[in-house]
Amino acid sequence: MLKKRWAAAAAAAAGLVLLTACGSGGSSGGSGGAITLGFAQVGAESGWRTANTKSIQDSAKTAGIELKFSDAQQKQENQISAIRSYIQQKVKVIAFSPVVESGWETVLKEAKTANIPVILTDRAIDSPDKTLYKTFLGSDFIAEGKKAGQWLTKEFGSATGQVNIVELQGTTGSAPANDRKKGFADVISADPKYKIVASQTGEFTRAKGKEVMEAFLKSQPKIDVLYAHNDDMALGAIEAIEAAGKVPGKDIKIVSVDGVKDALQALADGKINHVVECNPLLGPQLMDLVKKVAAGESVPERIETQETEFDQASAKAALPQRQY
């Protein structure tokens, strides 16, 4: 009987140790002194996002950072729940790519109160309180929109008469959707011949991009250009254009943003006319920032990634080495 009691006590103690190791991670923010990063991802809505997730997961492993990862499935409430879970687990650093720009103050104040630094990746928030996060790592979405607009005005610079544009917007309220729309509009508004005749969200997905483009083709008698806020929506739209008996890249010119491999292939094949790059491979830079903020080091308030643009020739050149 004594041996049974001893064995039961030992088992209970072992279970307690396991629970502690898998729970808060202690004051070090991770087991064995490792840094624990809680990352709340938007979802898996596109090829770009899949590449972004893989970069973060692979880079955390390489850097020796313990990663707690969640997929919000494009729902803000899921991200907020994940961040609160990370706070309860006492991770060392929290990073996330916000589904939308607004509505983060309450949960980020909770992280601040818990002395857990926050890093924004890929997407920004609109809070005026810059003390709620340490830094932003990502792209200049307004600049991306401007690049798309500049290509358009160059491509149709000699055109006479109205140039009819349809726009596939990203997730409503998200930073890339808001900013890519603004950057594009800022450029084309200089000439009244450029007119956006229809604009609707395609939610950054291929399926929704196809569905909305089908509606555009039915409602608009003449479409000269499609501007897609990401490649996946453009690729879905190509399916709709072809099903309608039109030739993408010729009957309807297409400019999109991201630079995923499938889009570069479509560009090489002449089905897309121009692609503005948005680099998803933020993992290595993010892990460097995580280590710095965990150590209490100062970091820049904003760190932008270096990106390019692709025409047909440069797309063909880039394809063999494209990672995503």
C-alpha cells in the first residue's frame, strides 16, 4: 500500500511539472530559458499568407525561439482571443498581423500591463497610441498601390476616351485594402479619363475574386483594366474572364499585388500584365526583432521590406528561383 501511495504521489508530481513546462513558461518566457513568441496569424487566405506562415515557423525553429502559433481564420475575435491566451501563458513577446486596422486598444493595453512587448507584422493598426507596440515590420501598402497606378497611367497614357477600371479590394477594413486603394486612387485621380466603374471586396481569396469578377463582367459592359489588391483574387478573376470568352491580359489588362509564383507564371504567360511585389518572407527579420525586444533593446518604430515590380521578362527570370 505504501509503495502504491508513493507511486501515485510521484506520478502527480510529474504531471504538475509537465503542466508547468507547457503552461506559462516561467519568468524566462519559455522552457529552458528559451524565448517564447506568441504569434497570431490572420489565416491562410492566400498563397502569400501560406508563404508568410512558413517563413515565420521555419525562422523561429532556426533561431531557437519557442513558437506558439494560432490561425485566426480571418476573424478579429479569434486573434484577440489568441493574444489574451498568450498573455495568460506569459510569453516573452507577442507578434501578430492584424485582420483589420481598428479595435485593438483594449487587448494591447492588457499586454502592455503584463509587460509583454508586441510587434506588428505585415499589417498596421490605426491606434494613435504608439506605446501599445514596439515596432511594425512590413510593407508600404500605399506605395504598392501607387506603383500599380503608375503602371496603369503609363500603359494607357496615350489612350483616348475613358479607361474603365474594376477593382478587387482586399478584406474590408484591413490595412493593405485601405492603403492599396488609396495609393492607386492618388495616382489615377490626376487624370479624369481613368474611372473606377466597380469596386468590391474579394476578401483576398481566389474563390471570392472569381465570384466578384463574374458579377463585374455581367454588370459592366466595358472593362479595360482589373486592379486586384492581391494575386489570388487576380488568379480567380482570370478564371471568370476566360469563362466569359474574353482573353485576360489582352481584352482586360490586369495589374495585381504580391508576386506569388502562380501570378508570376500568369504574367509570364501574358494573362497578367504587371505585378507589384509584396514580400511575405518576414520570418528572419521578425526573429531578430523578437530577440532584441525580449532583451529590452530599442528598435526602430517602423521597418519596411525591400520590394520590386515585375513585367513579363522579369517574371520569367524570377520564376526558377521563386520560393512561394
